[in-house]
Amino acid sequence: MKDTSKKALRRGHNEGNIRQRTDGRWEVRLSAGIDYKTGKPRRTSTCCNTRQEAIAILQQQAHEVRTQGWRDPMSVTLGEWYEYWLDTYMKDTVKQSTYASYRSYLNKHFCVLGKILLKKLEPHTLQEFYNYKFREEGLSPKTLRNYHMALHNCLQQAVKERLLIVTNEFGHYFEQKTFKDYYDRLLKDADIGHFTFHALRHTFATRALERGMDYKTLSAILGHYSVAFTMDTYVHSMDEHKRHEMDKMDDMFGMQYSIFVENQPYPVLCTLSPDGCTAHVPDFPKIVITASTLDAALLEVKQQIQKALRQYKNPPIPTKQEQIVVPQNSVLVLVKAS
């Protein structure tokens, strides 16, 4: 059997090798990126006494190169890429406080997540991470949005660097340009003009809400970590939608009343009881009206809003409909002040 102990040990592409020198010592050679001063590949060379030492040195140095620079997209982890992204793309381009925050995310919260290979990172994994932080650790939606923004920017750069790639129906990796050409061809065939992926996603969410899909279902489809995030992102106050909702109230109470809608309608909370209706306007705390019918209450509310607006040089901006909590036995009505 041939003795291979003295043969050079060669690793994968750009991962270095070891060899035994004529003086008996072992040498570790490793490619470490590019020397930007000369434009040539940067190489390191380290000598030691035994083959075992050389293998250990090669493994350690290869690991350092991988975590400090670009590496094989098939073996880079999220944590390693995030670390490189921070030092290469963020450190000198954002405020020091932002950089410090992004780094703290990695050290304190992305520890387990960072061990996942980029090629195996899937949307549901991130969703499960957000869910855990929200439900088990009690982190706020705002904090989770900050985490999401950091990860989004990090992964977006990974896509540009071709570290994150998608596959075709046969499971083969798409080249980034090939995928873009395929997507552009689909848009052209559908004759819908050119839109980014994000625009298509946003359009879907908007149309789903217009068609009556509830926020919880939409949030699950979009893969958001909370319903609140979906509402903050995709809430749209549309006049036609308001009119439609008011038509539902006509059917509910068997009465006809007219709600005028303009660019700035004010929300009015109406509480119905056997004795009549009590209405108050969140944006005008002093306006509280009690009347025998909903019609009468809304008419008086409208007049009081008009009167109040004449006293304001800068009228209050109407509170958004989705920001108001509607108590039981109450309905929310949008009233124009003309």
C-alpha cells in the first residue's frame, strides 16, 4: 500500500492546501481574497512541524477567511454572511448607533438563526423566529420590524452577491439574470407591464383587502409575524370601501341615512341602546351627542363638527379608522364635515 502521509493535502477550490517541504517541515498555503494594491490574489503561507498541526492550521485559517470575506455560496451560513455584510457594507455607510444595533441583533438574538446555511434558509423559518420572539419573549412589533429590516437588507445583498439563488421546476439553480429574464417574459406574455416582485405582493394584499379578506388570513398568507404588522403596512382607507361598509349598516338597522365622504372624513363612535343613540367624536372630545335615533345623532354630530372646525386655524387630522377600538354595541361611522 502506498504511503500517502507525505503527499500534499488539497482542499476545495480556494480553500488552500498543505505540503511537506524538503526540510521536513509542513507548509500551509491558503488563498485569502485579493490584494487590492497589486490586483493579484492574496496568499498566506504558514510552516509547522507535523502534518496534524498543518491540518489544524489550514482548517482554522480557512474558517477565518470564510467569516471575513466571500465564500462558497453552498456552505456559507446566515451568521457568517451577516457578519461580513455588517463589516463590508454597513460599518462605513450608516450611523454608528445603527451599526451597533445591527451588531447587537446578531450577538443577542440571531445566534441560533445564524447557524442556518443560507441555501437552506426558508421564509417559514424566519416566520417561526419572529413568532417565538413575539409570543415567548414578548418583543414588540416595532422591535421585530427592526430585526426584519436588518435581515431584509442583509439577504437582499446576498441575492446581489448570488449567495441566495432560486431553482426551476427541475430543482436546478437559476442564474440571477436567467431568472430575471424568465420573470420579465411572464409579465410580457400577460400584457401587464413591468412590476417588481414587491409591487406584485403589495397589489395582491391591497386587492385581497378590497375583496373582503380578513387581516388574520392575509397576514398568514404573506408570512407576517403579526396581524398588527399587516395592518400597519397594508391598511388603505378608500372612499368606495367606506360607502360599501355603510350600506351594510343600512341593512343591519333597517334605516336609511346618508354619510358624506370626502378626503378627510371624521370617525364617529355610535352606541345604540333601546333608549336611542349616543355618538362621540374621538378627534373632538367635547362633542358627545345623545338622540332618539342614529339619524338624528349623526345630523347633530355633523353640525357640531362644522362649528368646531370654524374655531380651528389648523383642524385636527382625522384618526385612521383602523386605529380606533370599537366597543361592543357600538358602530364606527365616517362623517364628512362640509
